[in-house]
Amino acid sequence: MKNRNAFAIIISLMIIVLSGCIIPKPINSSNHNESENTTVLSSNQICESDAQEGIEYNANFLENITTCYTDEELNSIVRFQGTVAELNHQYPIELEYDTEAASETEEVSYQVYVYKGKEAFVCLFYNGDKRCFGTFHRLSYYLDDYLAGLSIGMDYNEVRKFDPEGDYTLFESEFYLNDIESDHFTKDGYYIILHYDDSFRVDEIETHLFMDYYDCFHPGNIDQSGAHSAIDD
């Protein structure tokens, strides 16, 4: 009987000791609060690696660029013909995004490097280390003012008079009958696509934040020596 009681006491002590080891992991209150106060953009606005680092972006993509160039400098940048390392050495890269374009025969991926001026911005399109082309975009309106000046049914010539800085490339190409549209940009970071009917009148106005529309925005993390994963790969 004594042995039985001693065995029961030992078992009870073992249960108490083991139960004391099973303690819920405490929540780090400082980390918890920090995560609640941190805003992370959606995955189509930011690369996965940047999301892991907790990098934040302003919705207006131009506000993520600190250096403001003159129009003369922007014109030099848009005509730049060197490698990515040479580009970065002369005009440090602060913001880039990834996109692709498809033709009848192939699909081409681009790394696009963005530079801003007071009321304009430039995009340089590279495929690996090869410069492909550059675009210059003059900014005339904020989104509200732009939409106030547009209306469904507006003729193409009226649109072009309202925004002579828009991209009307499709009207000047042999493919315009397949997809009639023009592209426009605003000072507050919006990308507007105007769709036209067969009579060249606006039948749809499509608006996006520029950062929402493209695949991946991330900082131009190229140091002054030109070291960058896109170059090394």
C-alpha cells in the first residue's frame, strides 16, 4: 500500500513538472504593435524581396524618386545608349519596374529605369544589359482635372488638343485598327488609357495608379560601382 501511494505521488510530481514546461510563447508586444502600424503595398506593386524587407512606397511613383532633373537632362537620359552600369554611374538609378511586351513572334521582358523632372518623367527600357528604347512623358494635369476635361464620345482630335503630350503611337502605326487607344499620365501618379470606337471617339476611360498597373516596382539598388543582380546575372 505504501509503495502504491509513493508511486502515485511520484507520478503526480512528474505531471506537475511537465505541465510547467508547456507554457504558451509570449507575444513580443513591441513587434506586434510595429506590424499593426506598418503599411505594406500589395504584391503587384512591390517585388517579393522588397516586401520581405518591409519597404514602403508612396502611391505616386514619382514621389519615390528624390532627384529632380531639368528637361535638358531628361532629354539626355532618354537618348542614353550605354549599359546599365554606365547609366547608373552617370544618372544614379532610384526606381525601376519590370514589364514585358509581346509581338507576333516573341515575348520580351524589360527592366525599366525611371527618372523625373519638375513636370515630366523618362523611362529607359533595357533587356538585360541592352538598352532598347526610351520614352519621355510630359505631365500637364492632375487626375481630377484630367477627367474633368474628358468625356465619352470625345473625338480623337479633341483629345489630342486637350492633351498634346499623350502617347498616340497606336494611331500612327499600322496596327491601330486592332486596338485603338491612347495612353496618358498625370502629375499625381495615374495612368489613363482611352479606348476609341471605329469612329475614333472615346468609348471607355480606364484609370490606374501607375504603380498598380505594372508588375513590380522596387528601388534602384545599384551602387555607384554598378554592382547589381540584374547586371551580374
